[in-house]
Amino acid sequence: MREKVNLITEIENLSLTEKVVMAVFIPIFALVAGAEHIIAKLTGSTYNEVNIVVYYLIIPLSWTVMVDYITMLPFLTLMYIIAWIVFLWKDPMKFRDRCDWAFDKSVDFLLWFKRIGWNYVVSSVIICVVVPFLIYIELVYAIINLK
């Protein structure tokens, strides 16, 4: 079982630079997690379900649509959708249980970054916000510069 982190104690032990990073990243983390909680409440889903649908389905699907547009070959999106349909159809687990499992594995992945000095909040913001944002920038740039 994952050890629970006391964020206050962890922040008190940080250097000034690390405290500045946390001062920027905590509000971003809170905004994203808060939005997912609101969506979960509005849709009657769990936070874990919303998180998995957003990060494993919606965001990658939007990327496949953009790549298909850039390449003018509409195959990646279709393949991605078919893969999801087959996965959901053949998966023996209930969707909620699968999302809980996938969320736990995602948390484990994000906690792995403690090895390089990132706590859960920092790794979440970098991996789940910054990296997708940079990918969107590159894809939008490519779309804008199509000839």
C-alpha cells in the first residue's frame, strides 16, 4: 500500500526554489483535480473514472484526430476508437473497477518520480498537464503551418 504523504511537512522541508515550484504547481494541481471532481459529480461518475477517461481516452483521441488532420490520413483515430471499443467489449472487469485499477497504476507511476526528487503534485503537473500542453502546442503549430 502506498504511504500517505503529509504535504505540509513535506513542504516545510523544501528549499526556497522547491517551495516556489510548489507554489506554482499546487494551484494547477488543485484546479485540474477540482475540475475532475466537478465533472464526476455532474455525471454521476467517480473521480477515478473521469481521470482515466480524460487522460486515457479524450486527450489521446484528440491527438489522433489532430495527427490524422496533419497527415491527411484518417486511420489513427479510427484505429484508436476501434481499440477502445474492443477493449471495453472484451474487458472482463467492470468499467469502474478497471478505472480504479488504472488510476492506482497511474498513481504508482507518478510516485516513481520521487527517485528524481519530484513529489506526487510535481510529477502530476509535469506529466499530466505540462507534457500534454506541449504536445498540443506542437500539434496546433503543425496544423497552423500546413500548406
